[in-house]
Amino acid sequence: MQCGSNRNSLPNEKGVMSRSQVIPAINPGILRDLLSRAPGGETSTGARVVSGSIIMLAGSALVSGFNFFFNVAMARMLGPARFSQVTAAATILMLFSAVTLSFQLVCAKFIARNTTAYGRRRIYEKLIRRSWMFGISLSIVLILFSRQFADYLQIRDNKLLIVLALAIAFYVPLGVRRGWMQGLCEFPKLTWNFLLEAALKLGFALLLVYIGYGVFGAVGALSASVLGAYLFTVRNKPHKNEAQDAAARFEPASFREGMQAIVFFVGQVVINNIDILMVKHFFPPAEAGIYAAVALVGRVLYFFCWSVVSAMFPISAGAEKEESAWQVLRWPLLVVGAMSGIAVAVMAAFPEPIMQLLFGANFHQSGHLLALYAALTGIYALAVTLIAFEMSRKIANTGWLQLLFSGMVVLGIALFHSTLRDVAMVQLVLMLLLLALVSLPFVIGHRRRRAGAGKMEEPA
């Protein structure tokens, strides 16, 4: 089974942009001609991962640029102390995104598995209803407990979190819409949606902070960007044919796989974001702002790596042969490893100039943390690649292992936080251990396959 046809995309409320308009530097049609045809005319799963990864990485470069400029601009315009409040609010949004990403992953997986328009529409309609229930519920929870969150994070005005809560109701359904595009391997449209969100966030933030709304302006821009990304999703609804629908069969999204996705993304967002919130609690605002700037550089690296994993997931889920699935895994591991290694080398060579150039003189003293944070991020990205691959093929136990490690990160930082370096070292040690554990089944499976191949080659 392969990714769905582009003819079955979701409805466009504001018109559809062509792929060349979305990312002018890349023509996906040419990419498919060059990369997706194997000898003999068969589509190569590995080549489709490369093609999708190139598109997603190109878009990720632009998205990361927008997000990076947003954070750099806010750090310079607001200073370390107030910037720490913005990053705390953004991190809370990222924690709630565990639900958003869970809906996206489940939608992508079952859209890729269902080959009929009827089956895909049934999956989408079921998930979008549930996503609204979850989104509204989470928004209410954040509003009700905004005072407690604000006290823990040393945020003076809890109205900041109420502004943020308005975005969450739309953030979860946005995950379903993105999952539709991902499941159909419509990577240019998916990339366009991420670009729109990042551009709106940067534009609104610069305007609102400049005219005097300060931290509230920056957080309001976060909410406005989520709403805009939801309203302007590029999608075409599949045509309804009742005669075909009556005879069609589809594979429904299972409860177990939904729980698997939630477990995976809860662990992921905690590991990726909880350190910023805990540093905001344990350290003075200025130091918390400095740590947030260092973490931002690591987040950019992880975002690039996750784009590769996103391209791999639906193709791996749709690959029927085990050999094809292993070809899918090889390329993401290679790309993620290469990007991580280059990032660590550059940040180790020029730590203080990078921080001073990006964030200004107030942040240069944190340069010694850059390479360390990049290393732990790259190690974790490799672990996530393996976990996501296993999830695309079956119900994965490694998601629960990651959730366990997210709790260990919380415990480790709570026990060892004398300095910012201690916080980073705790995470580095735990990510190394996580990578070793999730790699073990793949190493054992590879040895068994080699041993089985060797026995088959022995003469009778």
C-alpha cells in the first residue's frame, strides 16, 4: 500500500496554491520522476522517503527560519527575563501538543492504510469530531488552572495563559487536518501549512510587541498563528459516492493505536520541553531566559530531524513487505545522524559567537551549553526515528519506554539542578541510555535475519 492520491485531498476554503507556489525552489513532479522510480518501473519506498524528506526539509528550513527569527526578535525586544515568560507559554502549548500530534499520527497512519475515498472520509470525520472534544476540554482545563500554572512558572499575570488557552481548542483539530495531508503524502501542502503558522506567528508578534503589548503581544501571536493555520488549511474533500460507499470497506482507527500515539507524544513533548519549564521554576528569570535561548537552538535541530521522520512514517505504514520497510528506515537514520553530527561540530567550534550573533551580548555566556544540548538532541532524534518506525509497523512497546524516560528526566532535573550544565548533563545521560535500549531490538532482529539468510545459503 502506498500513500494516497492527491485527488483525495480535503476542502479548500480559500483556494488551492500549486506546489510550485508553495516551495518555488523544488518541483515535486521532477522529484518524483528522478527519485521515485526503481528499475523495472516499480516505485521504490526508499526513494519516496528521500523525495518526501527533501520536500519536508526544504520547508522545514523556512519554518525554522521563521520560528528562529520569532524567538531571536522576542529575546532582543523583551530581554532575558520577559523572554522567559514567552518561552514558558510556548512550552505549555507544546506540552498540550501531545494530543495534537497523537491525532495527526493516527490520522496519517490510517489514511495511508485505507485506499478508498469512503474509508478515508470515515477516518477523517470520526477523528475530527473527537479532536474538537479534546481541544475544547484542554482549553477549559488550562483556563481553570491558569493561576496555578502561573504561580509555578513565576508568571505574574495568569491572563497570559488564558490568551494561550484560546489557541488550544483549534490546535487539536489542526492535527487531524495535518494528519490527512501526511497520510496522503501531500508533503508540499503539509509544509505550506507549517509555513503559514510560523509566518503568522512572526508577523503578529513583531507588530504587537512593537506597538507596546509586550509579552501579551507575543503570546497573542502564538494563538493567532494556530487559528490561522487551522482556517487556511489547504485541503480538498473527497467526492462522496453513495453507491461505492455502500460496498466499500475500510480499516478503522483502533483504540490501541490511538493510545500508542498518545503515549508516544506525551513522552516526546515532555522530553523536549519539560526542561524549559523546570528551569523557569528553579532558576531566576534571567538565567531561565538564557537557557531557553540555548534550548531553542536544539529545538531547531530536532525540528529538522522530525521532518525526516514525518516523511518516513506514512510510507513505512503503507509498505507491505518487510524488506521495503527496512529500506525506508535506512535513509532517515542516515540523514538524522548526519544532521546531528554536523550541528554538534559547528556549535562546539563556535559556541559564543553563535549565541552573541543570534541573541546579543546578554546571552553569549551560555555558549558552553550549545554543543552539549545539540548532542543530547541529536541522540534523542535517533531514538525517536527508531520508535516511530516501529510504531508505523505495529503496536510499539518502545513508546511506553520513552514515557518512562520522560518521567526520569523530570526526576533527574528535580534532583540535579545546581547549574544549567547539570540540567543538560542529566538529559544527555538519559538520552544515551534510551537510544541504547530502543536500538537493542533492531540489532537483535538484524542478527537473526543474517543468521537465517546464512542457513538458507548452506548446501543441502
